[in-house]
Amino acid sequence: MRLFFSGKVQESDYWGKSKNHLLRKIAELLPNSEIESFLQNSCDIIREFGEYDLVWLGLWDEAKGLLRPQAIATLNPNYNHIPLLSFKNHQPSLTPEIEALQKAKPVLASVARLKKRYKEWAEVMLQCGLNNLVSFPLLVPPKVYGLLNLYSAVPRSYLDDEFSLLGEVADLVAFKIHAHQEEERRKALEEELAVHSRKLRKTMEMTIQALAVTIEMRDPYTAGHQRRVTQLASRIAQEMNLGEEEIVNIRLAGIVHDIGKIYVPVEILTKPGRLNDYEISMIRSHPRFGFDIIKETDLPKKIGEIILQHHERMDGSGYPAGLSGSEIHLESRILSVADVVEAMSSHRPYRPALGLEAALEEIDQHKGFLFDPDVVDVCLDLFEEKRFSWTRDESMSTVTH
């Protein structure tokens, strides 16, 4: 270890034998201590162990160019406020502490030897009754986090082993500070991401709201159907323990899953009789139209894909792409079951309601072939155990949060 201002150095077995004990006591504080208590307790341990008159620890605030006192260990209350320890980087007259910080090297300073070089510093030290300083930068390369300063009232000799031990202690302290600041930085980034995510979620919901209003103005039956499908699909997803992101995607996709029908003439949507081939092809194009609309917005691509696939079937007999099994997003498989149940249960301009019992029988008879069996079982349980019912007047804002 390179020392800039060295005093007399002697050899002794004392510090070598004591090394493990001191390091162990500091290390025991590392895992669970808050940073403030860790720094103070470490200074207390060092002061008591080495019989230093003052142990002072400061953290470097790079943005403000300021070394902030963080922990002080001493039995002499006169040492609690030493003027030259709270310095700023632009001060014209250096001190040994500043040199240790700037050069990121430990410094051993004797007042008697440095009176001429650091006159103001030496005067303050003598006024406080201090004669020796050992200053260790708290360093995790390439960053210096602060200083660990040890002061003695009487002139004393320092041992190579003592310096080595104190250097290792300073490294432990620096590691704790580094870990704490990195954790704080991580938490700040997570909070920033969370805020961004909430803003993005709000933007998505506002976009969905605008699209849903467009649908409702054109076709109130479709709008009411989408709201009720969303309620059931979201509840199924919750019962299946899907993650928050998946449930949100189902809600957002559900609210506008038939938005592609705005490209289908109203006469076809409300036609009471049998549809011809052209009309059927128009109806079956609405998932693709919906996907094309969503991809032009800032909504996640996954929402468009859920809409695109909500008429696909497990055996590949669905449309528009004839996907089967796991090729279909789970969110789309959930939406398709909720879609069929609501559609069959509700009145339409071209037919009366077929009833909930017929709808549940339909999905039960075709589970594993047309519909995902796990999704069907959850849906059946919800109705059989009376743990779900539609809220006919539920607002758009309720179902999207």
C-alpha cells in the first residue's frame, strides 16, 4: 500500500493476530444493516479497536462537490465538528484529506511534519488537540465514495500491518456504500419504469376508450357484447391465475375485439336471414380488419394478435388463418370461449337469445375440439358455482382498470 506522508513504521504481530477479529465484526454488520447504522457502527468498532481519538467518515457528493460528514466516533465532544472536514472541491488550500480523496490513495499525515505545507489545517488540528491523521479513500474502482479518517491526539508510530488491516476495513465499508447506492439506483430506475408503465397503460386505455366509443356510436349491440365478453374473459383469466400483463391484455383486447366490424356494412351485421358467401366472407374478415386498425395505434402488438385470433379454433377449423392448438394465444382461446357464451346468451337483432344453458352446453360439447378444455372447465365452474354474473351497466372505465 502506497503512503504519501508516512510516519515511523514498525513491525509487530499484534495487528496480524487481530485482523480476522476486526474484519469479522465489520463483516457481520454488512447483510442486514441500514447504511446509516452500518457506517456509524463501523466507526464505533474501529475507534474502540484501535484506540483512535476520532474516527470520521464522510461521503462524497460529486454533483455538489461536497464531502458530507456521515458518521463520527469519539469520546471527546469537541471533535464532533471539525471545520476542515466539511470541505468543497473548489477550496484553494488543500488538506491531507482532500489529497487522499483526489488521488484516491491513503494518506498518513503528521501535524509536526506538515505545519508549513498545510498551515491552516495544522492550526485547526492543534486547536482540537490532534496530532496524527490516517485517511483512507472509500474506493470501488473507478469511483471514490468518500473518506475514512482516523485521528490521534498523541504522536504515534504506525505499523505496516495496521495500515493493511485498515485498508481492508475501508474496502469493506466502501463495498457496503457501493452496494447501497447501486440498490438505490436500481430502485429509482424501477420506479421510473413503473411511472412510465402507468402512463403507457393510461394511454392504451384512452386509445381503447376512443375506439370503443366509435364502435358504440355505430353499433350499440356490438359495444354491449364486447363489454360483457371482457367481463367474462377477464374473470376466467383471473381464475386461471394468469399474470397481470396477460389479464390487462385480455381486457384491452376484449373491449374492442370486434372493432373490425366497423368495416362490415350494418345491413350484413343485422340481416335476419341466411347470409350469402360474400356476406360470410365480410363477417369473417372482421378479425383481420381489427388487427389492421390496432397495428396503426401505439397499442402493443399482442393486443392486435389476440383480436386477430379470437375466432380461431383448437382443431384448426376457425378463421382467418386456420390456426390450431398452441398456435393460438391463450388470451385468444379465453376470449373465444367468453365470446361464444355471451353471444348465444344475448338477444341479437336477427334472433332471440338462445340462453345461458344452451351456451354452456355448446362449449362443453366442443371442448378439446373447438375450445380449450381448461378454459371451458373454468368457465363452466364460474357459472355452476354462481361465482360470476354479468353487470349489464358496467362502464368502460371499470373494465379497463
